[in-house]
Amino acid sequence: MNCLVVGAGSVAREYVAGVADTDLTVTGVCDLDRERASALAADLDATAYTDLDAMLAAESAPLVVNLTSHEAHAPVTRTCLDADRHVFSEKPLAMDAATAADLVSLARDRTLALGCAPANPAGDVQRHARTLLADGRLGDVQFVTATANVGRVGAWHDRPDSFLRVGPLYDGGVYPLTLLVAWFGRVERVRRADALPLWPGDADPDESHTDAPHVEATLEFADGPTVALRASFYVDHRSREFYGLECHGDDGTLYLDDTGALAAEESAVTVRGGDREPTTAPHPVPRREQSRLEAVERLADSVRQGTPDRTTARRGAHVVAVCNAVEAAAETGGGEAVETDAPAGTCPKRVWRPEPSTADRALHLPPVGFGCSRYRHGDYVTPALGAAVDAGYRLFDTAELYGNEWRLGDLLADGPDRDTVFLLGKPWRTNHGPGHLERACRGSLAELGADAFDCYALHWPGAWEHTGPLSQLSKKPVAEQERVTFPTDENGDPARASHTLLDTWRRMEALVDEGLARTLGLCNVTLPQLAAVADEARIPPALVQVESNPYAPRHTLVRWCHRHGIRVVAHSPLSTALRDDSVVRSVADRHDIAPTTALLAWQVQRGVVPIPTTTDPAHATANLAAARHRLDEQGMAQLDGLVR
């Protein structure tokens, strides 16, 4: 789509930096400064203009990108809408609520798209924070602190006058405000506000500068938290707090270090749950730098589809109304209602609810899960479970044998919401028989506080003699645990039971019929065993869990499962021998990551979900963050070649 750019300053160059890689083509550039317009137009092979009306008359491009100074946004946008052009505007949409609302109405009446920056709600880290916020981990979020320390503008911008005239609220405060409105919807009123004439000692503010270089306000959302907002030109932008936002809930807190960030850095989000220490909640997707042009592309797409979008403009108009109300409250010393409406908040739950597996539709799983396995160097993994929940793990591999389902149940009772967690459970091989299997399943669910498993998988295909119920094993002496979980005959060999794999699978299918499991799986099976069950099953396996790592990659089984829409989960993805392997270390060093990160990234890249286990909270966070990394082809081939 052809488009026009109005305003050729530094922000314009940020917008058009990647235009060659998009479906947008800039055909005209307009700026009052002829030299700036000509320079940018030359770089884009476009025509330069110094008069907006002349450019609109000469160019037929349907979309205008308005990158003028703050106070010029509204009149330029109106001129372009009057000329029947779709418009994307830098922030703010206008300087007063009535003008902003009129622009939205004009676009609607003319069936035109109207978009407005900032586009931060669509950013990777902001969406990650939103899903963590929405999944119930924090409980009811009642209070938020938000900061926009725009700082000493002259230190970071060559033309600071436009910023100094409008103030930090309209330039920086719009970032946390836009994000919060996107999350929680409409601000109902400003409870109170204060504007302080704080300038750096060496500043020389004149009558053209704002009267409010430092603003503090308390906002009340109609269906959300109370927010304490600060926007300042006085507080240095290099201070510890820049554009941070902290959400305080009944059961924990979430901290986002930069509401305007264009990429999800590994440590950008921190979560604290219960009485635990804060832990990093890494975005488990490779780092991607969001370009400013992406918001323009989305607006252009809405035009192509015949549904010109005005959502971000409506949100931007509401943010302007909030800023106006803050100013009014600061002048009167009282509260101010915010009259304009806003799009509904969009804090959807991140749901891992499985669908029945078919050849063309597999379970939707997180890239990395947490293995709640029985032992780790003689210890139970429970010390790291709380950190795993806070860090953002939402797939938990549990089992009757592990004996700690009650502990995970205690943690999940305080959030996150059940619908956002994928629970994989496994009955122990002493409970394959009639009646025993259902009792094992119900017992595990009771400890977990869940009504059904997302997937219930046979821990091992072979059955052993029943030894009684296995509840809360981790609370029992080790000798007692061994006696009831590893029964032996008079020769000291495993005391086997006669239940066949297919007989046990039919009893597993009955658990789905009873609503105790949504899907079924198999663990530690060979490919012939898996294929035999899949051929005979009324409810086919949706998931297979096997030991898998570069020494034992199970390539054939993995390929077979992927062809049949079955997800593969890898237990024991790490070992000391692997971490010390010279090839693994070489791959890790070349990618500047730890060996464990390389091993887990290898699994994720080949479509396998690793479930590493640890007793160390820091290791739990690092393992989840491994999904952020991608190995090059050489690295994948090197690890593939380690098969023994």
C-alpha cells in the first residue's frame, strides 16, 4: 500500500527504517523544513513537499503517517481525514479530549481507518506481562504504580521544544496509560492530582514551556485497579525507575521494567507470589525487536480487508481525556471525572486447554514444562515449585510416584487460574488394575485440587502387583516409599501383574468418559507399543513422554508422533555428561549461552517439549528462558549427531 509521511524528524527515520521489508511504499514526504523533507524523500525514492495540501492534491496514496510535533498532530490528522485518507498518528492523538473525540467521529463517519501510537500493548513483553497478569497468579489486582520519567529532554533530543511545551504527561505518561487502558479498559475518574514546577537547576523554562514538568496523579479505573501515576521531566531518565509499572494483587506482584519497550528482554518481567522472593518471568519466545512501522502495517491491513480499524484511536482519545482530567484535577485540587469511553480491556486468559488430538491438530502446549520428578540428587523438587509457578511455567508434569502432588496443589490453589495450567498426571504401574486406576486418578486430582487432568498418561506400559493406595509419598520414610512402589517377588524381581497394555488403555479411556481426564498419553514406550495402542484405541494417545536428549534423541518416534498429531514430551533432557560434552559446550559457546540452554533449545526447535527438573529456583527460571534462544543449522546438526 502506498503511503505518505508528514513530518521528517528523527522519529520519522525510526518509522521508515524497515519500510523496504514491508508491503508499504512511501511515495511522498512533507515537512515545513525543505531540507529535512528532501533528505528523507531521497532516501525513500519519494517526492518531497513542504505543503500538506499540495502533497494531498498531487499524491493518491490512501494512507498518511502523521509524525509531526505533538501540537500539530490533530490539525494534520483532520486535514488528511477531510481529504479521505486513512491516518496513523504519533502520540498524542490531540491535546484536548474534545478534539480527539471529534477526530474519531470524523474517521467513523467517513469509514476511514484511524490509528494512534503508542502501539506498546501489541509489544512482546507487554503481551507477556498481560497474560501473566490475566491468568490469576496475582489474585485480584487492586493497585498499580506507573512511572514515566521522561527526564532531561535536552540530553536526548536535538529539538526538545515540542516536548517541553506539552509536558511529560502527554509525551511519556501516555505509555503506561495506554497499556493500562488496553488491559483494564476505561479510567472512570482522577481522584486527585498535583503538578509541580520542578525543573533541573540548569534549566531556563520560559513562557512556552509547560507549567507542569512533574505530575503525580491517582486514577480510578471503572473496572480495574487504582493507579498511582508519575510523569516527570525533572526525574532523570537514567534513574533506576524509567517507565516501570508494578501491579499489586492480593496474592502477589508483577513488575514490568519498561512499558514502552520494543523487545522482550529476559529480565523485563518479575513476579512475586505468596511469601516467596521475586523471580524473573522470562518471555519464552526468541527476542524480537518490534519496529514502529508494525502498527502502521496493522492499520493498512485493516484497510485492505475492508474493515478500517479505529481501536487504537479510540484508546488514544481516552488517554487524552485522562491527561486533561489530570491537569484539571491538579488545578482545582479535587477529583475529575473522565467522560469519554474507551475500548474494553483485553486481558484474555492464557488457556492451555487441550483439544482432542487428530492427525492435523495436536495439543497446544507451552514450549518448556516443569518436571515435578521424585528425586533430584536425593531431594524432592518442591523447593523450586513456587519459583516455577511465579516464573511462568504453565505445564507441570506430575505423577503418583513423585509423591508431591499435594505440594503443587497448594501452590495452584492461590493461582494461577486452573484454565491457564496444563496438568499432566501419571498413575504408577502398581495401579493398572480394575478400580485401582480410577482410584489413583481421583486421588491425584484430590491432592492437586483439580477436577480433571489435561492429560493422563501411563507412567510405564508394564503393570506390577497392586500394593495399596499411594498418597503423599514424599511425607513417608524412604524405605516405605520403596516398599509400596517397587514390589518384588521371592526372587527379588519386580512382582508383575497380568494386565496387558491394551487392557489398561481401555480403563484409561473410561477415565475420559468419566470426565477425569481430557486427553490420554503414554510414557516410556517403544514405537511398536505406541503404534499398537494407536491402532486399537477408541481414544488415541494425544501425548507421548519418553527420555530424550542428544544422546538418545528418539528421532524415529518423534517423526512418527508428529505425523500423527501426537505431542512429544522429553523427560531427562539434561545430564552432567551432556552438559560436559565438548560438542555441546562448543555449540553453547558459539551461541553465547549455557550448555543447558543449548540442550533445551534443541528440543524446542525440533518440536519436542522438554520438562527439566531442578531444586534450584534460579535454574528453574533459566530453563524456562531457554525457549528464547534458537540454534543455527550447524548447531542443530551437531547435537543431532551426538546420538549413541
